[in-house]
Amino acid sequence: METKPCESAVIERVFFRVSFKKLAALTVLMPLTSLLICFVTAMIFQNKEVNTTFCDVYNIIPSISAITGISPQRYIWRIGVALHCTPRLLITSVYYSYYVGLVINLESKVRKSYLRWVEVNYWLNVAENLSLIGVTYISNRENYPIHEKLFIVFMSSSLSYMLLNCIIFRWGNPIMSSQTRKSYLMKLFLLSAKLVCTVGLLYFFYRHRRFCEELGELPLPFVVISCFSFCEYCMATANMAYHATVVWDCPDECIIVGAPVLKTSASNPGKVASETNLPNTRRHEKSHEGFTITQRVDQLIEILHVHFESCELIGQIVHLVG
């Protein structure tokens, strides 16, 4: 199979570099910060609007759908989700490569099965991300039936991903370091917390839709829908924290955007080493074929830069001799 140039290229010039750990943390903070801003502003300025339910039962804690479905909070929430969705898909791909790399820790007879489940895990993560976008941009006030169905897809794909991810993580790491174990135990804790919150959320949602219970009708000092909302916030926090555990799995990696100047060949590493040691001009001549016009212009600029430096050096020598 022929290797694509950018898959195994030697990077000479780095245009952009960012720590993957910082990117992952920022990705989690964007929806979390947006949600916090929506909650605070809605409770202060639109308290009655977000706490009134479909059957006129007054609420204490508004649901996430309520605070992100009104203006201007809906725009804040949508911006936060929009900014975080692309890095989320990138992190999904990084996790896929991370798990594929762990296949060397397994026996040959189980590797095929392991990789198949890694593939399933990847698509569950993608489904979770895409359904979150759908839930965000189709609010419960605009189209409740579709919003409800997208929320069900989000919940089922999210829980399935978290469960399968824990299994694959343990499967691919038969021997764990202290940091790997910490990441695994935190994943298990957050998965358990989300499962408990999901059970509570479904129970209180059923009671609210079935009975529309008022504050005085409950033995607890909460409205049923408020208990639903509390479980929803805990579940969302656990979900975000779960995705943040990637900072322990990839603590030292970074993302680099650079200019590849040399195509490598896995089948002939000696040739790569010899070409790397060639002078700058000679190296460009050998890798000239197959490059785009932009790459060729960049190469020409580099060659001219080398020649200009040589001319300046010769001029300084002549000046000193004179």
C-alpha cells in the first residue's frame, strides 16, 4: 500500500503547535462555561419563564433544555457547542488511534475482535457528538418531538460509549501505570455516577409527565421536575468530566501544523536517512517530482534564501580582506 505524503513526512517548518492536553481541557470548558452562563443569567433575568412547565407546575431548578431554549441564552449555548464540536471529533479520532496502538499488548487471537470493538466505540462517540449538536440546535420549544428523540439518541449513545470505552481501556491496558489506573478508576466512577443520574432522571421525568406533581404533594421539599433537572445537571457534569480524562491518557502529546519537505518510505529507511543528510539544494532536487506548485514555490524561496546568505557571507569576507 502506498503511503500518502503527509502521513509520514519530515516536518521542517512548524507553523502551529498546541498541547493536546490544553486543547482537551479547553474543549470541555467551552460547553461547561456556556451552560453556567445560561443558568445564572436565566435564573436572574428570566426566572419565571424557565421555571414554568407545560402543565403549569412551578419549578425550582430549570432543566438544561429550558435555560438553553430561550433567547439570548440559546445563542450562548449554541456558540459553546459549535466551538467544541470540531475538537471533540478530533479527540475522537485521537482516541481511536490510541486504542489501535494498544493492540500490541494483546494476544494475536483476540486482536481482530479488539479492533472491531474499537471501531464500534469510535462510531458511538461520533453519534454522541452529532446528536448533541442536534439537541442543541433543535430546542424543546421549537420542535419538542424531534428534540426528545435526539435526546434519547444522545443518552443511549453516550452511555454505550462510556461503558464500552471503559471495557476497551481495561482490555488494551493489561498492565497499568499509576496514571493509567487513575484514569481508569475515574472513568468507572463517572460512568457509575451517570448511570445513577440517568435512572433518577427517567424516574422523575415519568412522574412529572404522568402526574404533574406539585410541591405540596411530595414528601420531599422538591418538585419532581426539579429532581429531574438536578439529575440532568449531574449527568451532564459527569459526561463532561468523563471526556476530560483524556488529559491523563495523552498527557504529553501535541498537535503540530507544519510544512512537510521529505516523503519517507517505511520499506527503505536507509534511503530516507541518506537523503536527509543531503545539502539543502540537492534535497529539493530529489524531492521535486510530485510536489504541488505551492510547495515548489516554497522550495524555490528556501533555495534563494540559502544563496542570499552565501552571497552576504562572501561580501563580508571580501570586505574584511579589503
